[in-house]
Amino acid sequence: MSALLRETGTKGSKSGGPQLVSLTPAAVMPGGEVELRGSGLMGAGAESCSALPQVTVTGVAATLSLSRPERAVIRVVEGTTSGNVMVQRTGVKASNALALRVASLMSDELHPVANPVVGADGTIYTTISGARGQSVPVSLFSISPGLQKRPFVRGILNATGLAFGPDGFLYVSSRAEGTVYRVSPQGAVTTYATGMGIATGIAFDREGNLFVGDRSGTIFKVGPEKGHLSEAQANSLASGGQVSGEQTGGELGDREIFVYATLEPSVAAYHLAFNDAGTLFVSAPSTSSNQSIYAIDRDGQTSVYYQGLGRPQGMAFDVDGNLYVAASLRGQRGIVRITPDREATLALSGNNLVGLAFLEDGCAVLATRDAIYNVSLGIDGRRLV
């Protein structure tokens, strides 16, 4: 839709001005496209520049990608904030206003390749993952609710998937090493599981089992540790101290690991998410433009949950059971909402998206290939642990 298309017609223009009926989707990233529906959106006479409307979002002119009397497509430019969309044509009254939510930049110079995660205090954690085998100065950054970005963890090669465990620790996969690390609230790193292949997406179920997506085609299930930690021992770990296996009632790290399911290899990463019923959902980007979201039940049986996406990546559920996935739908990139009835619509338009996470205030954190954004969607996300 990059080229401007025009079509002659007078339908709707007799009213004296444009009228807006709807816009979709209701949220957008800078650079994303929004479709407007209404009447009188373009005047008669395609040969006249005055026939083309000017569309503004919160007073900032948007780029017009397509213009017809009853339909227009705009591209939202950088620097635009959330607010009203209005259409203006020369010599006639401006249209009514419709609200559009525009994502705002929180932090850049990053390299997420999967979902960001949000701590209990609202702190956001994300990665500088780097190319395969590339060592970067900082593996993980934290972004405070006040938007202060700080180095959090160093030394994890190709940090990829992130998830908080039931113990409140942050877990991180390394796709280069096939290892999952456990990170204390103070940033102390210990090894949690090894031999995970090309470890990418990770997620915990309600019982504390960790699931790891191996990009080469395996979903591993890692059982909880045998034994348990007392409050003092947990605090010792959180402070970077050591706890012996004898102190925990079993060898620390002594846990069951087995293959839970197998899928086709992915060209990028596996991304994992659980719903409230305990079903594991998996996206695995490939070179096809008609890709699937898979559902794996508690017995490890795999089925196709939804088919028809382009390069699906990070996923998250809301409290109503709707699945949100960074993907392309009918050629348009963004965040796709898939209802429990398996109906898909675009909830947000935007390019380069790789993942998302919900905040407690109805907002969402969006990860692109090099930045983190925030947008108000009015969605209550599902608690992850």
C-alpha cells in the first residue's frame, strides 16, 4: 500500500464534508497503517489535488497510502501521539474525530528476539541478543516504570527467551549454548538446565515445570527442583549466595528433563505461552506465509490451533482467553488477536514486531527488533505464574 491510489467518485461528497464511521485497527505503531471507513473521504475529480484529503492524527499529518470516497489508508509517521484522527478536504468542513492509540517509544538500542517480561514491581526486562555466537557487553537490560534503562545481566551468550518462574527469579535461555539460566533479583546468574538444543522460547506452567522450545524441533519439559528452599535459603540465592544440595533436601538442579513434543524446525525461534487450561501454545516461524499456531495438551498431543499467519512470533493471553501474537495477517504486520472461537483480527498495526507483554494497567509492552514501546490497549493480561 505504499503507492497512492486514487479513484473518481462523488458518493458521500454531497454532504459538504467527510464523515468517519470506523478505523481499524484501533492501535498502531509509528510506521503502521490504519484503514478509515466513511463517506466523502475524497472529492470528485481525480485530476485535482484538492480531491485528496489531508488526514491528521493529534494534529500531525499522516501519509496517505490509499484514497477513495468511502475508504482511505494512512500510515502513521514517527512523532505521532495517541489522539483523534480527522479528515480535511479543501473548501469543506473537517470530519468528525475518531480516537486512535499510538505506541510510544520507551527504549531503543536493544535487540529483543522474543517477548519482553514484566516483574512484579512493573520493571520491564529485555535483551540485546546479538547475532548467533556474538558476545555483547550487556545481555539483559531492565527498564524501570520511570523509563530508566539499566544494564542488568552480562555474560549470557545470545540471550533469547525470558520468563519469570514461580520463585520470582528470571529465567533466560541461550540459543547459542542450549542452556537456561536463573537470574536473581540482584542479577546473580546460575545455570538451571543444559542440553536444550537451540534454546529459544520458554514458559512455566502452574506446577512450576519449565518448557523450552528448541528451534531445531523439540519442546523440552524441565521438572521443578527436588526438595525445597527455605525463606532464608531463597534470600541467600537472591543475594548471589550459594545453597548446597544437602540444604535443599536433594541435589540442587536435580530435576527431570524429557522431550514433551516435537514440531517442525523453525527458521527463527520457538515462542511459548500457556492459557488458563494449561494448554501450551507454540509459534514457530518458517518461510511459509500460511503458518500455524500449535496447541499442545497436557499429554503432549499436538494440534493446529490456528493457521493463516505470516511469521508468527511472541505471544500472550488476556484474561478472557484471547491469544495475541506478533505476526502478519492477510499481509499486514502487527499484533493479531485470536479469539477462543479462533477468529483472527488485527489488534495493532506495526512493522518489525517480535513480541509483547501485558502490564497491569491495561497497557502492553511491545518489542520490535531494536526497541521497546508502550501502548494503551485496555486489555487485562493473563497472569503468567
